[in-house]
Amino acid sequence: MKEVIKTKTAGKSKKRIGKDIMELRLALGETQKQFAARFNVAQATVSSWELGKDRPKPENLVEISHLHDQMFKGNKKSNVS
């Protein structure tokens, strides 16, 4: 699991990861509060990720990565819940 996280985030800065998270959230049509609920974190945490001040915990990063893959690698939004 840790190897997957390292591969997905290798060379990415906190700001780049934050930009990817914001892109995903907006593609889902969710507010920061809704996105936060999806990962059981506070809205302020999502804001911190998006601003590049902090990175998600490894377990959240894995879930976000899977969701990102579903959204942007050919699957339709309706398949994401």
C-alpha cells in the first residue's frame, strides 16, 4: 500500500497534489464540505490540502487516488459514489 502511495505522489509537491484534489472535487461538483464528508475530515482540512499547506494522510490519499482514476480515466461521473 505504501508503495502505491509513493508511486502516485512521487515528485509531486503539496501544491500540485492540492491542485489535483481541487480539480477532482470540482469535477465531482462537490463543495469542500461535501468532499470532506466523503473522507471523514473537516472542511478546513480539505482547504488545507487544496492550498498546498498539507497533504492527505496516506489512507485518504489512496482513496482520493482511486476516485481520481475513476473520474479521469474513462469512467463516467455516474459510476462514482
